[in-house]
Amino acid sequence: MVNNFLSTHNKTPQEGVGHPYASQNSQASSSVSLQDMRHTSRPSTTPVESWDSNQDDLPEPVLPWMKSESRQSLGSRSSVDTTSLHVVKRYTPDPAIKKKQRWTKHKWWLLLSNTLLFCYGLGILLLALLTFFKFYLRADVIIVGERLILNLILATGVICLFTSLVGYTGIMLNNRAILSIYNLLLWPSFGMIAAIGYASYRRNKWNIEGKLSYQWHYDLDADGRARIQANLHCCGYKSFTDYHERSNKCFPRTLLPGCKFKYQTFTKEALTITWMVAFSMIPVHLFVMFSALLCSNHINRKFGKGLPPKIYRLDYQGIVAGTPTGSSLNLHKDGLQQRNV
């Protein structure tokens, strides 16, 4: 009985089947053997050593929220502290206090040029309206004889005045979309001013006598000839017998001369003044156009659409900083503690 007891306790741990420490020793020996196999199968360099060896090959990241001295000493640090980051205090403006905003010099310049456009646009429109409503002596002659140029003047005044009102709207609202429409409308205004000058110059320059004679004999009706005769105090074109219109002052024994000299003289003077004024307005309008093109994008101190450049766009779900890869520190999740790779 004693011999059986000794023989049982003299067995090795591998032979003891029911021993309580047998399973633990076997698991420990198996884990040690697995670790040895892993170490033998892996290369000699550890992940930390490989990271240090490849660290010099990586480009320096762009971290605009970090100070320059922190970026220079970024590779030598093992952790990131609060001094390496900018601390921005959130500012909430008081709605009761209204901040006084100053206009930019570009806005003042654009306002000046648009006011200039408004002034000569209003002047052109008033001139056309005063002619149509016969507010001066020879208005009826222009209405009958130069109707095309008068319509061009009226359309130019309306377009210029409407364009200036659009410009005022964009300036006061700081709206760049409206100012782009304003820049677009300046081109038809320029074309209409040039059309007035070209039409009046061409009519006045080449054979004005023949054109007025053809107009009197073939284009004008009886009412038109009668209105010109009454306004210029004449009778017939060359004389009483040349396409006259009877009235209480135009009859066979009248002492009134023909309308040729008076009509040609007045038409030449009116056309000369018209093309000179129209062509002299072109440089002024070009000044307004270039001012609008250069100043419309600087109506306020806002740059572009108000979006920050791409390198300054931060991800508020996780601001990442502190390593050359820019991905080992997540302030949103980990605070100021560096991750364990």
C-alpha cells in the first residue's frame, strides 16, 4: 500500500493524467513554442525600427493648426502636448452691439462710376422725352425728319438708366450675382451709344442734300411736310411749286422761301452735335465698364465664395495632428494622449 502511494507520486508531470497543474503546464509550453515560431518567422527588424528607418523618406505634412517650432521638432517628440496646438477661443458676437462696417475703396469707386452712368443715362432719356413732348422749338422737325435716331436715343437712355439701377442694387446689397448681370448689361449700353454715333455720322457725312431731297419728295407724307413747313416757316421744298402743302401761310403768292436751305442747315447741325456727343461718351462708358469689371469682385472684404483654402479645412469629427502621417492623434476621441501603434 505504501509502495503504491510512492509510485503514484514519483510519476512525472507528463505521466500524471489527473494532476491539476498538468493542463496549465502544457498550455504554457505550447504558447512558448508558438512565440518562438513567430519570432523565427518574422524579420529581424521590429515595426518600430522599420518606422524609424522609413521616417526620413516621408514628406513633412502640412499642419496649418500647429506652430512652426512644433512642426520642426515633430520627429523628435514622443507625445504631443497642448503647447503644440493653437487654442482658439470661441467668440460669440453680441447681437445687441452692431459692428460698424466700412466700405472698401473698390465699392466707393464702383459707386462713383455707376453714378456717372446714371447721370448720362438720365440725361439721354430726358432729351428723348423732351423731344417727343415738344418742349423746345425745333422738336417737331426732329420727330418728323430723324425718327430713327430719336428712337435710338430713347432706347439708349432706357437701357443705361435701367443698368445703373441694377448696379445700385448690387452695390447696396453686396451681391456679386447682381453685379455680374450689371456688367453684362453694360455691353448693350455701349453698343447703343456707338450706334447713335455711327448712324448720325453716316447720315451727315455722305450726300446729305440728296438724302433730304429724296425724303421730302418720297418718304414724307402730307402731314409731315406740313409740320416741317409750319415749324421752319417755309413753303415747299425749293419753292412754292415744289411739293408744298397748302396752309394759311403757304399759298401761291406767299413771301415765304422754300424749306431746302433751312431744313438742310438745321439737320446738318443736329446730326453733327449728335455724333460728336455720342462718340465723346464712348470713353466715359468704357471707364464705367472697366471700373465695373475690376471692382465688382471686391465689393466687400469677402474672398471668393467665403470658403477657406483646402489645406485649412478641418474635420471637426476628428482633428488629427502630431505625426508625419497626420493620423496618430485624434483629439476628438483620444484627447492629448498618443495612440499605441
